[in-house]
Amino acid sequence: MNYLTVENISKSYGELILFQDISFSIHKDQKIAFVAKNGTGKTSILNMLSGKDTPDSGNIIYRKGIQVAFLSQDPELNNNLSVEDSIFDTKNPILDIIKGYEKALENPEDEEAYQKAFEQMDSHQAWDFETQYKQILFQLKLENLSQKVSTLSGGQKKRLALAIALLQKPDLLILDEPTNHLDLEMIEWLEDFFAKEQMTLFMVTHDRYFLERVCNEIIELDQGQLYTYKGNYSYYLEKKEARIENEAVELGKTRQLFKKELNWMRKQPKARTTKSKSRIDDFHDIKHKAQQRRNDHEIQLELNMERLGSKILELNKVSKAYKDKTILNRFDYSFQKGERLGIIGKNGTGKSTFLNLITQTQQPDSGKVILGETVKFGYYTQAGIKVKPNQKVIDVIKEFGDYIPLKKGKQISAQQLLERFLFDRKKQYDFVEKLSGGERKRLYLCTVLIQNPNFLILDEPTNDLDIVTLNVLESFLLDFPGCLIVVSHDRYFMDKIVDHLLIFRGEGVIEDFPGNYSDFRTYEDSQEIESNSNDTKKDKKQWKKDSNTNLSYNEQKEYKNVESKLASLEFDKKELEKKFHDESLTPEQIQELSQKLQMIMDDIDDKEMRWFELSSKLEE
């Protein structure tokens, strides 16, 4: 079933042509990733799909009646609402179904309307909506339901917008960098969520493991052309490499033909026949194809950075806390030459604070941070680059230096460095204000590297960078001879770049793990399986110990859960009954409280019935 058709759309800004006459379609159950370099039109296409922008030409056609949800990079939320109110202030069809059911309850004599509303509740699983949205908000670390949107951080707002989009359960979900502002635990939960939910997806993401595990098709916009790959990220890499090799062969043949036709053109007399005019037209097409070249660059730089001394960086019994929150507790660590360290942990466990302590932009509460005399930091922070009005790309780089020294007396200029990070000569003289978000991040990275550091610190360097740029950055870092610290939620990037990890568990607990992220996940999963196995064995032993009962193991677990749930429901019932004492309540508010109370009492009745069933078996 076709959900969306994009027909021959084009977009340009002045002389800059992003793309021309591109077409694709999205069908039910497809999970598509859209891949392209920064600045080539990914965000423009998403804006067109969401209706925020329109193509210069062509059409975007949605199937009539389908439900579509969008997650943008900068979601628009009502700052005056709470987290919970934001969930209920959306065009969510399930909420309409719940309202329809509540309306049917007000007119019980209309049996047909009630039956229809009841069936709608069943078919859309609307009974469990409250449980669902609380579970999703819990997974996305938005447990304070009464918190105002105006007090949320940028990352929290993005996660709230993601929760709203997921809860709409749309036919088609369009996502712009869904893993930004999520920690590793959240990303892995989201992967599992998409694996279970029957949603059609169209997304832009730089997270290559997410691509690998979620998407079943990749559409690439490369040098103005669209290419479709019916598979995940590994399949895409394999087929793209084969395509580029084939294009190189074809380009070689075209250039040979161009030389032949060029000789013919030079020998032609001024008077042309009809036949020769046709061949001349073909010549111009061949010339255009022959002069095409790929704009990919491999970074291979033998840097001549300042040598690191025997003492690099030491942390001696360093402690840091904010009020009741412990970040470091008498932490000791000594960095070695060539160290390639990755740092992972949940949001809020102190990763960025740790980097600030190392670079001495913050001071510890106690302990010492001792820096070697030869250390020159290059610190890429999440804040990004500060743009000055009317400043050109090349001028930004030259503020920090004109050259990087290489070995054997060679050097690389600021222009050459920009070229290797995919800024061509024309782009280097663009105003910085015209750059896309990803291009600004790429420029900021160049400002860090032009200073020729021997100790690189990268705090979430992969956010907003396209996959092509990530491959360029990885090539550079693999050859980087100095020390390296990376904080990132990009698992693919971490696996490729780092040798070992510091795991920030929270409350000052930091573990050193000898391996990359995949090694760590394998280890954690094995520990969890072993732990669960031991817990199950203990539970079963206890059950066997008490096996004078007629309940199965699972029934005994259910019996305990029902008892716990009943206690919780009784508490909710009492709290709700207290609200009826408020004399300022309007008749509508009383009606709403009555309905909530009735639902709780019905739930209590159901749970009590099940409790009696299990109790009777227990006593047999």
C-alpha cells in the first residue's frame, strides 16, 4: 500500500541548486533511512514532507486518510503546558477515541453508540493508553509529569516530542535525527520499540547501528542523484562500493570517448551537416559526463604535532559534586601515550563535567588534576561554533592558523584542510550563516584540528554530522598519533575509534572496561542473563520450598502482583475520594472525578475476583 509519493521535486536557493527532479515513494511497513551529505537537502526534503516548506517544482502526494507524525530537530511545544498536558494536547486519534467513549457513557440509552465506542477502545487498545505513555516517558527519562515545558532542556524537549510522536501510533512516522539527545540505553530501547511496533518509518539519522538494526531500505542522495538500496546499512555499504567502482569504470570509458570526439571536433570544417550537428550535441553530453568527479576525500595526514612528554595527565583523588549529586569520588587515573579512551553513561552522570575538570575549565572540590607541560588540548564541545556576522568559512579557520605542519617538512594549508573535510573552494567563501547545522559542526571540527593539538577531546562529535563526514573523521582519528578521549552515544563510531571505556554509572561510580562498546554490551548482556538465571533459580527454590500450595510458579508470581496492585488501587481510590470534599468543584469536574473513581473501582473488582480465584486454589 502506497502511503506517500514524491514526484520530480526540485529545490534551489539563488544559484545554489540542492536537487532537481528527484522522485521516490514510501509504502506500508517500509523502514527507510534517507542518507546524504550535510548541506545537500536532507532537512529541506523533511520540511517539504511536513508542509513547512514547498518544492520549487514537483508534487508531494499523501494517501488519503493516513495518519502521519513528524519529529523535527527543533520541535515546537507549548511552553505553558506540563509534560503530561503536552501529551494530551495533541491530535492523537486515541485521545479522540477515549473522548468518544466518555461521551457514550454520558448517554447509556444509546446502546448502538456505546457499542461502537467500546469496540473502538478495544481495536485501538485505548484502555491502556495511560500505562503506555507513562512507560514511554519513563524510558525517555521524563518522569516528572507536572514539569513545565518552559523549564525543560533542549534535549528533554526533543525527547518529549519523540514521546508524543510515538504515542500517536501513526501509519507513517517521519523522524529527523531521532537518536540525538538520547543516551545509549534510550537508543537501544527505541530500537526494540520499532522492532515490535508496526510503524512505517522515514528517517534521517547518522547512527549507523540504528540504521543497521531498524531500517530495511536506504535512499541515498549523492551528487544530485537518488539511489535506492533494499537492505540495511551493511548491504548499503557493500552495494554503494560496487556502484562507485562501476561508475569509475564507466567514467574511464567516457573520458576515452571524449578524447576521441574532441579530436574529431577539432578537425571539423566550419560548415556543418545535419549528421555532424547531431554528433556535436552528443559531444557536449559526453564532455559533461567526462568532467564529472566524485567529491570524496580520504584523510591521511602524517601530523607533526608537538611530542607528548612522559607525564601527560593525572587525576589524583579527584572529587566533584553538585548539592546531593556526586560526579567523582576520590577518582584516580593516569593517561598514557597514545591512549584512545571512550566515555559512556546515562545522561546526567557527569561525563561533560569530567571533561571540564580535565581541561581545567572547572575545578574539583578536592584532589588534583596535574597536566603535563607538553600537552596541547583540542576540545570539541557540544556548544559548537559561535558565528560572527558576515564571516566567511575560510576566515573562521584562518583565525586559528594558516597551516598544520606535517612530517618531512611538509604542511597542509587551511584551504586544503577544509577541502579534506568536504568544503570545496567555492564553499570556503560562503558566509557561515548560510551553512546547515551539520556543516557548522564540520567547520567547528576543522577549527579544533587546525590548532594541531596532541590531546583531542571530543564531546558528542557525531551529532548532526552526515555519514560521509563521519567516515572522513574516522579516517583522520585512526591516524591521529596523540591521546584521544571521546564521549559519544554513536556505538559504531566508538567501536571503530577507542580501545577501552570508562563507564559512568552515576553517584561517583566509574568503571574501566578493557574493550569497545560492542565488547561491553556482550559482557553486560552475559552478566544480566546470569543474574536473571540466578534470580529465577532462587524464586523457584523458594516456590518449591513452599510447594505445599497448588499454585504453579507463574501463578504464585501473579498472586503476589495482584496483591500489590490492589494495595496501589486502594490508595488511588482514597486519594480520589478526598478530592470530592472540595466545595469549589463544578458539576463537570464532579462528573470527571466520578468517572475516574468508577474506573478504579471496576479495576479493583476485577483484581479482587482474580485474587479470590488464586486464593481458592491456594487453599485446596
